[in-house]
Amino acid sequence: MSESPYIHNVGMQNFQQLVLEKSINKPVLVDFWADWCQPCQTIMPMLAKLAEEYDGKFELAKVNADQEQELAAHFGIKSLPTMKLFFQGQLVDERMGAVPESDIRAMLDNNIVSESDKFMQAAMMAYQQGQTEQALEMLNHALANDPENAQLKVTIAQIVNAQGDTESALALLDSLDEEGAKLEAAIKLRAEINLAAQLADLPSLDEIEQRLATNPKDLEALMQKSRHLSAQGDYDNAMECLLAIMRVDRGFEDDAGRQGLLELFDMLGGEHPSVQKYRRKLFTLL
């Protein structure tokens, strides 16, 4: 048995305890190996090194396939080494052969829940229960310990913006690095803030409709109508207004019709049915 607290020799007798039960809280990587298997001897030191480096974020369970033939048969082991990753009591991933260290790291990282993620999950549960101050306190604590975590920044920005603190929300979005700024949630929130700012000084929708009744090609009125409709959630008709602007004058306010469409696409996300529909219409028009 290894002296490491994160590495265990496992067989049929203790598989439930050391693999399935432990995997409820953290990933457990099960390495099926044998003495005669040369690739196994090559990969075992690398796995042990990773177990120490990750310092308890996952545990390594070593199964001697020759001695534990029943366990190997149960999991259908046909070649060695075979590595199976368990998380929350379930098999979530596996690798066979002497795969590179980078591949093992990627498999682990995809299933390891960081402390920041745990705080975020707990905070969002509190927020959904109406405990906004407690949620923000937890998220800010997590951010203090993980100041480069873009997802944390965006989540805090979403909550403070919903509370009316747009200035703080924008400051958080502006602090994101290049990769963080590309997060779909960050793009969507910035678009929502921009739309809200555009609505602030608009005339009423009735006034805009009166102008359009007089002149259906009043491009400023069409732009203003689009913003009102977007705020009401009538995205299809909002996008129709923007397409109408493009058909009349692509040069209006530096191609404002197209820019307005792109902003709505960002805000709604690529899977939204209106985005899919009007992205095709935009492509056809262009």
C-alpha cells in the first residue's frame, strides 16, 4: 500500500468503500494494471505523481488485474493499462493504454469541482431562495480566493445588475481578460446592459408608431421601435425592424441595423430560435 493518503490498493472487498463512496465527493481514478504489463509500469509513476500534485482533488485506486480477476471481468477489462474515472458514484470517463500525461490531466480537470465552483453552486442556491446578500457574500469570498475566475466575476455582475447596480456590473465585465470576455454569459449581460441604456431616453412606443404611420421609412423611429420591442421580449418583430433599416439604408448610423441585430444575437445566444431564424435572414440579405 502506498504511503500517500491519495493512493490506494483496491480489490473487490473494498471497491465500494474506496471507489464508489469516495467518488461521491471527488473523482476517483481506477488504474487496472499487472506486473507483466510494461506500459503499466511506465504509466504508474506518472499517475502517482499526479495524485500528489493534485493534493487530494482526486484519488488513485490501483487494481491488480491478475489478483482481482473478478473485478476486472466485471468492468470488462480487455487490455492493460485501463483507467476508469468515477465521480458521484458513476463511471464518467476512461482511457486505455499508455496515454500521455496531458490526456490524463484533461480527463481529471473536466471532472474536478474546484472550491470556487462549490461556493458558486451554494451561492446560486441561496440566491434562488431569495437570499441575495448571503449569495453575494459567498461569491465575493470565493472571488477573493480566486481573483482570476471569470465565471465568478460574471455571476456576481449578473446579480448586482439585477439589483440595479449597473456600474459595478460593468466594472466586473471590464475586468475580464480576453478569454473571460468571450464567455457567452458575459457577452449576453453586456448586451442586456447596452439595451437598457438605449431605452433610457426613448420616446414612448405610441409616439414612435405615429411617426412610422406618417413615414414608414423613418429609420430613427424603426431603430427606436426595435429597442422597445426587444425590451418587451418581442424579438422577432424587433429584428424585422432592424432588417427593414438595412434594406433602406446600410449606411444609417454606421450600419446600425446590422449592429443592432448582432447585439440581439449576443444577448439571446446562438441557440435561441429567433437568432437562428434571423441569422439566416441576415445572411440572405447580405
